[in-house]
Amino acid sequence: MMTTLFTDLGQYKRWRDSLDGSAIVGFVPTMGALHEGHINLMQRAKRECDAVVVSIYVNDLQFNSQQDFDKYPRTLSLDTEVCNGAKVDVVIAPNKSDLFPHNVEKLIEPSASALDYEGRDRPGHFAGVTTIVDALFSSIRPSKVFLGLKDYQQVCVIRDMAAIKHPEISIIPCNTVRDHDGLAFSSRNRFLTKNGRENALHIPRALNQVNQLWNDGMHDVSELERNAVQLFNAVDGVDLQYVSIVEQDSMRHATVAREHDTVLIAAIVEGIRLIDNVQLLSV
Ligand code: PAF
């Protein structure tokens, strides 16, 4: 079966209403420019659900500058092919006026999980994310939502919003997918030059180093974070924004690092903001 593309929410609603009431509908929200990370989410959704829906919507509310919004790659026909290859049932690429018929009167305030890190460095970003995701959840009516853990903080923020506004929906965090060189797949990687990509590899290297040090017995969070900062101080071309260890499944800063806590890194390379993280695991 070919993937069906809807650009009209009315058409989508008719399709959604035609499904059996007990059907499990899996949903992968995206802004397009699809890559292996997204394909992994679609495949997991396919395994766990009766029907899979992918949304493609470049959400102006979550960008910090008009320039970034304009620059964001828009590749709808290619993306639809990717979804077709992953046997996705429906792609929905709605218009803003369809999603927000009364305009966006008030943004949804994100939980405390949004306060630090990306939330601090990108004011308003998470309010934009929670507002669009809430609107998508209301229109798509999914049973399960598959989100990539590369955006760890986003997963926490969406999970908190859904627990209050859409408690019937299960949020399924999915592991980060990495390219052959270790760089986490991201729509932004395409903006890196060859040299920039080489520099960006210091991010997964630093994450692995922290995991190694932790496995070797270093459990003091300040010491682990200091080691990662030193690694970045020794290299050119990577502007570290933060390195931080947070407690399992939360955005609370840890003091003693435990298994399943998450190491977060954000860095700017060639003007591109890159984020990545790794969960501390015993090897
Ligand atoms: O992760 C993304 O692509 C976006 O933040 C999302 C969840 C689709 C909301 O616009």
C-alpha cells in the first residue's frame, strides 16, 4: 500500500474516523528533512501499531529567528517517498490556518523541564514545541507517539505536557541513531562542511569519554563535567554551550552520577547548534 498524503485536516479526520475504534495509531511528529533517525521511529511505530501517521510541519513558533525558519529544509516530496519506503500509512502536512483556525491566541506554557539548557539558550522554543504538539495530538488522535531521544529535553517537555493534556496517549522515547562516524543523525548535519563534521565528532567523543570515566569509577558529576569541558577547551572549532548530567528520565541536575542518568551536550559548530546525549550504562 502506498502512503497517503493529506494536506487537509478534514480529509485526515475522515480517514481517522474510518479506522476501527480499537486500532492503535502510531504517530511520528516531524518537521520533515527526514533522516535515518526518523526512519527508525517509523519502523518502531510500524512494529507496535496498526496504522502509522507521520506529520510534516515546519513550526515557526519554535524557531528563535526568522532566518533559521526560512533556512529550514523543505523537502516534502522526498520526505513522502521516505515514508512510503518505511510503509507509513499516512503523511499529514497541514497548513497553519488548518491547525490553528483561530490563530495562536496563547502559547502553552511548558513544564519546569523546559527551564534550563535548550530552554534557557533558546527562549520561547519549548512553548512553541508544546503548542504545536498539543495541536497535532488533538487533530491526529494517536494512541502512541514515538520521539527520538536525541532531543532528550524535548521528550521530557512533551511527556510532561501530554500527561496533563493528553493522558490517553503513550509517549515512547526511542534510542538515538548514529551515522557510521558516530555523529547523531540530525536535519542540521547537512549544513556542516567536511571539516565542520570532523569537529562535530568531538561531541559523541566527549559523551563516550564521560561514559568511560563513569565506568572507571568517577561518579562525582562536577568532576565528570569538568573532564568533558577540558576536552572541548583543547579543540578549535567547537563552541561548547553546556555539558551536564541529569537524573534518569528527568531534567534535574545530578550530583552523583548513577546508571541511567543522561549526559547532555550542546555545542555550536560553524554556526550550527548541535545537541546530543548519552545514557550512562555499565559496560
Ligand atoms: O523534533 C521535531 O522535529 C519538532 O520539534 C516537533 C516535535 C515535530 C515539533 O515541531
